[in-house]
Amino acid sequence: MAMVEIIDTTFRDAHQSLIATRLRTEDMLPIAEKMDKIGFYSMEVWGGATFDVCIRYLKEDPWERLRLLREHIRKTKLQMLLRGQNVVGYRHYPDDVVEKFVELAHKNGIDIFRIFDALNDVRNMEVAIRKAKDVGAEVQGVIAYTTGKIFTLEYYMKKVEELLQLDVDVITIKDMAGLLTPKKAYELVREIKETYGVPVNVHTHSTTGMAVATYLKAVEAGADYIDTAISPLAFGTAQPGIQTIWHALPKAVGSHLDRELIHEVSRYLKKLLEEKYWGLLHKEALMVNPYVLKYQVPGGMYSNLIAQLKEMNALDKLDEVLNEIPRVREDLGWPPLVTPTSQIVGTQAVLNVLFGRYERITNEVKNYIKGFYGRPPAEINPELKKLVLGDEEPITVRPGELLEPRLGKCRKELEELGYLQKEEDVLTYCLFPQVALEFFRVRAEGIRKPEIPKTAQKFRVYVDGVEFEVGVE
Amino acid sequence: MAMVEIIDTTFRDAHQSLIATRLRTEDMLPIAEKMDKIGFYSMEVWGGATFDVCIRYLKEDPWERLRLLREHIRKTKLQMLLRGQNVVGYRHYPDDVVEKFVELAHKNGIDIFRIFDALNDVRNMEVAIRKAKDVGAEVQGVIAYTTGKIFTLEYYMKKVEELLQLDVDVITIKDMAGLLTPKKAYELVREIKETYGVPVNVHTHSTTGMAVATYLKAVEAGADYIDTAISPLAFGTAQPGIQTIWHALPKAVGSHLDRELIHEVSRYLKKLLEEKYWGLLHKEALMVNPYVLKYQVPGGMYSNLIAQLKEMNALDKLDEVLNEIPRVREDLGWPPLVTPTSQIVGTQAVLNVLFGRYERITNEVKNYIKGFYGRPPAEINPELKKLVLGDEEPITVRPGELLEPRLGKCRKELEELGYLQKEEDVLTYCLFPQVALEFFRVRAEGIRKPEIPKTAQKFRVYVDGVEFEVGVE
Ligand SMILES: [Co+2]
Ligand SMILES: [Co+2]
């Protein structure tokens, strides 16, 4: 078994998955220097949902977080997760926004950009990839892993080829839902290594309980990088803990990581979780979810469907909806289920069951069929296409091409409002106009960051020998 | 990869590990027939801590539970975990008690006895094994897996040989703490299979997050049986869920298990957990524990030490105590850490740190050194032996030999008290005299079983976008 490098996700995916992205910068900094010395190849610390949550809930400047982390983490590479043309948002942005974002992220400290698109449409990743390469950053080009009859080894190899044509440095197999089995991981990694010899990174989640076994087989097949977090901020819906990976793959992980430092960080995180974030850490996120495996949908999508149906007083239709999902996916040309396609497919499946198949069609599905999200992995059902488009044809150009530049306009508006303090603010505003304005207002008024109230205190109560945990604030 | 048979632990180890052994018979019976039809090789439903908890907390007759389960589970074999000469208790019992227990357990429905000893002293398993073979039951002879410099492949192979001399049907590798790595599992299983060709069963816990990977390599090496539970009553401190194992090892598990039935049972368990046992299911039991890996002690022992030190206001000595444990283990001839040796070693390590090494010695350590627990895996430190025994010599006979028969005496006492309803009551009384009397009193007075109060209701509270879980009864 060859050596594998470790990418640590503690400051991004781990807390995003386990405690709703709520880890604050002030709680990262005290251990940032220790983490820098552990010996990770890289630390994923930015992007994904962290940007949005910073300004929306934490009233923190994400750019300031990045600057501070870079100040404390000098040796280890820093990386971010970029949603291609969606940047760190939920819809396509114009090219000028994408390019400026990459430029400033790199300038503020990002060494590696991990770039994906929800449809695996490489055109939606192209602008970001080119810019990242331009500024001299490392690029991990992502194939989003999903299941469904069209997702053969050939499909993925074709995607790899497209990414390599854009000169990415590493291929990342991104398994959002924890559906990548040990066997599939082995086959896929080996095929990529044998065909192209490029560095391969595997990213999975412990949601279904297979992650450690999946990494083991991926590494046996020659994976060069795997993503882990530091227990106890690990496992469950997040990545496996490095402490476990060390024991499970001793030869591959090797001896260049500092175990004592990992232990110190682990103790800090344990105390922090217990004292400040305990109420955010739900049992549901820690328990392995067997329904993800049965229905092959991500855990978040499964619980969203339940919430949606409950609200509509139609929870008894859950099974029908779950069976409708593969049908809708097939009709829509098999989109992977990840933000935003998971929501699009889920809602349409609910409507199909409640009101008859395609009796009601959401605007998102219409836009999807018009091509505004990009090119689906397979053909859209011609009848559905006809039903939505009539005689119109879907767009065939890269969706980003249709969007007007926005940077200049945003800068001007922000200046007029008196909120412009630095170039980065323009991007924050471009990406989340409303949320950003509220954030800038709070910042301008010098309002203190909202304190997190002390998490619910736990008590153990015994009733006739049966133990209960009760929480009191 | 060859086929592997599945032993389901849902009704024994899974709820023992995750919800303090509190699952009631009335909650098992509604799905017992479904589980019978799933296609498991066997179901572990009895023994371990279930016997004690039944009479002590649930005021249920464990024999009645077994009878009822057998009534509902006609096809699948039923098995129990037997602590060798400790039967289902915490100390050695006389041979007549051990033998009668095996006889009546078999008569009431146990097909397979899984028999272990905390010191891997096969003499402590011998009476139970012979009796189980005598009555025509299947025997899984256990080697308790642990770490420490003497626990080489040779050590384990010697134990396997001793067990095979007693004609056990299956060798069970029992990893209580989740310390068995994928690599060690592979080596050990392969060596046993190649040397003896006997059926091998691997039992591990997900406590450290390696279990699925460990099973994967064990099956690659030719393991014949693995232990799983049904999610969501799985993972965490319990066994991995069968739903995950199915996906992780599709070829090995094969197609003879009924996935739809597993899904129905899973839904039932989910509802049951949420409505009745949610407060017993602690986050700590669901989170992977990295300290088990670092200190190579079982999770329960680690949290006990913390509790003990907190009580003594000496939590700052935790590291010293954890470092003292391997020293005490070495001095005591490397006992595996499992009930009761984990308590014996842990307490002595605490005393050593607080008062100086062996300045105070517990009675348990004295009895241990006198040989009353059996023969340790390695030599006891001669100086410590001298300190405790002076010129005395430890016993060399099988400890059980020294104990007077008790069955007759117990039967007589029970008759006089008016509590004897059936032969099985004598055993219940022999094993747990005080607890049994209270149980019989409750039973005689026809007091209703204590109701489990409705578990704390959960509420999600949002404070400035930060979510809290609070419990209110
Ligand atoms: Co992820
Ligand atoms: Co166990």
C-alpha cells in the first residue's frame, strides 16, 4: 500500500456537516497553529456553505476569517470548495464575478481550489478552473459521484478526460452522500490511475458507515489523497477521523503526521463541542442512516422530503415519493443529487405524487429543461421536454455566457451606500446582495457579534434505573 | 470473496451497547417473526448483561423472554453470550451452577453458546463448553482480542489450539473495544483458516470507526461469520448495521437476506427508539471515540476512569493514569481489558498514581495475584507477587474447582421463601441472590412492570440562527 496524503476538513466540511457550519473563527484560531504543524498536505478551511453562514448567521466577515487563518497557518496549504459558476452561492454568477472571486480568494490565502458542478457539466467549472490556474493556484477538478444506471465507469472516465483537458492538477472523486462503496472506489481509482496516472483524491462522508472501508480500498487502488477530519468533530455526516484512519491504514498514512498534536487538537475540540456547540450536534447527524443506502439519496434530501411531506400532511406518501425520485431523475437526464439539483428533483417528485405526474411543474424544472443549469448527464425525456418547451429549443451555450457582467454595478451601488471598505466587499455583495447589506449594516454600526448563548446544559436523570438525558438552559 | 453468514446482535449486544441493555421483550416480540424470516444464520438474543438487567431494572423474567423469543423465532438459530465460569454474572460460580445453566438455557431455546473468559484462560470456559457440547448445542469458542506486547499471532494461535482441543465448532474473535484493525483481522483470520480450516467468526464494535473496514478485510481473509445489527440500532458502540455491510460487501453477503424485511424492521426500530428509548441513546455512544485508539482501552473503561477521577477531584491526573495502565497490565501479566479485569486494572492504576505505585493494593488485585481469576496471559511481576503473597504460592488449579456446589442449597432456600415457581428460578437466585429476591417479591405481589415514562420530548429552538436541542419532560 503506497503512501497517502491527508487533507483535513475540520474547519470546513466537518463542521458544515455536523454542526450546521457554525464553528466561529474565534474558536478556530486557538488551535490553528497546532494544526499547521500536524503535517497535513492541506486544510480545507473555506468555501462551501461557510461563506453564506458567516455573513448570514455569524455576522463574521468570511474574508477576514481567511486572512486570519492564513496568518496562523503558514506552512500547510489552504484550500476551498468552489461550486464552479455558483461560486459559494446557489445560482450561476457572471464570469467577471467568478474570476474576481478566484483572484481575491487566492490573494487572501487559498492555495488550492476544489471545483465542482452539480451536473458534472465541465463548462460550468471552466471559467473558475482557468482563472485558478492563471493565478498559479493548484486545482482539484471534481467528479461528483452518484448512482443510477447511466453512471458507469465510462461515464466517469469521460468526465476525468474533460477535466484533464482543462489542466487540473488532481482529480477529486466527491461522494457527497456516502454512496461510494469500497468496491466502486477501488475500480474507479484504479481505472483513473492506470489510464492517466494523475493524482487522485477521494472525498466521502461517513453518513452510511462505509467511509473508512471505502478509503481503505481507494488507497489500495492507489489514491494519493483522502479527506479526513479530527475526531470528535468527525464521522457521522462528516469525514472519518484521522485518528481512526491512522489505525486502519497505518502503512499508508505513515509516520509524518504528529500524533501528539492531533491529540491536543482533539481534546480542544471535544471541550469546545461540549461547552459551546453541543446543542447543534444532533444524534441524527451521528447515527448511520440506512435509508440513504436504500433510496440512494443524500441524507439531507431524505430529511428534507420528510419535512416537506409533514408540512403538507402527506407523510404517508413518503414511499411513493422515494420511488418517484429515480423516475424524475431519469426524465431529467439523471442529474446527480446535490445542491441545487437535489431540491429540484425532490420537489418535483413530491408534486408528481400529490397531483399526478407533471401535472404541476416547478419553475426550477422549467429552467432546468431550458438548459439554464447546464447540460444534464443524459438526454431529457423528449415528451417532458416537449411539454415544457413546446417548440422552443433549450439553450446550448454555457449558461454563464448569458449573464451580464455585474462587478462594476455592484461596486458602484456599494460605494453609494457607503459600505465599501475593501474590494472583497464587492464580491460579498455580488454573491448575496440582501444578506450582505444586512451584514454590512451590522458591521458599520459596530454592533457586537451576537454571542452564542451557552449551550443547553446536560443532566442525567435516573427514573427506576432508566437513564434520561435532559437539557436545560 | 467467499460468502459470509450474518449473526444478528440487535436483541443483545446492540441494545446493550447503545441503550444500556434496556430493550424490553414487549418491544422485541412485534418484529421477532419478521427477523426470523430475514435469513440470518443466527440471532444473539440472550446472555451478556441482558440477564442481570432484566431482573434488576426491567423486572422481567429473562427465562420468560427466552421462551417467548423462541416461540416467535422458529427458523433462525438463537445464541447467547456466556461468560464462561462467570455465566452471566461477574464472578466465578460453582460447576453445578454453570452446568445447570447451560442445560436450561439450551432447553429453553439456545442453539449456540458463545463462551469466553476475561483472561483467555480456557480452563474457565471448559465446564461450560463441555456441557454445551453434551446437550448437543453448537459452541463458539472465544478468543478475547486485546493489544499489548505479548499478544502476538502466536499467542492467539495457541489459544485457538486450546479451544479446538475442547471441540468447539467455531472460533470467535471477540474484539470488545474496537481495537482490531483491518490488517490484524486479515492476518489473524487467514492464519486460523490456513492452519486449522475451522469456521471463524469475527465480532467487533464500531466504537473506533474501523468495524466495517475490519469486517471487509476479515471476509477477504476467509471469515465465515460476522456480527452485525440492524440500523438504526447499530454502529456507535455497537456492531455495524447490516444495511451498510450489504453495500460494503455485496458479494460476500449475497442475496439470501431479505432486504425488504430488514427495511421494515429498521423502520420499526427507528420509531421505537425515537418514541421510547431516545433519552437512553447518548451522543457519546454514537460518536467515534478517538481516545480508545490512543490509549488502547475500551470506551467504557475510559469514561469510568474519568468519572472515578472526577469524584476524587483528581481529573488532572488522567494522563498519568492512562500511562500507568500498560504498566499495571504488564505487572499483572497482561490481562485483556474486559469485565472484570478492566475495573481491576483501572482502579489499581488510579491508586498507583495517587498514592505511589502499589502503596495501596485492592483486594481484587490480591485475589487476582492469588490466582482466583485464573491464569493471566503472561507471568506476574515477581516483585509484586512477593509483595502480595509473601511466601505463599498462588493456586494453580482451575478456580472453579475450589467452589462448593450451590444448586441444592439455593433450591432449598427458595422453596422456604415460597418463591420457587420453576427450576429456572433456582439459577436466577444462585446467580444474583439479592437482586433475584427483590425480583421474585415483585413477581409474587403481581406488581405491574414499571412503565418506562415517555422519553424526554425534543424541541428544536433557534436563537439567532443557532439551533439548540432542548429536552422537556
Ligand atoms: Co463533503
Ligand atoms: Co460485543
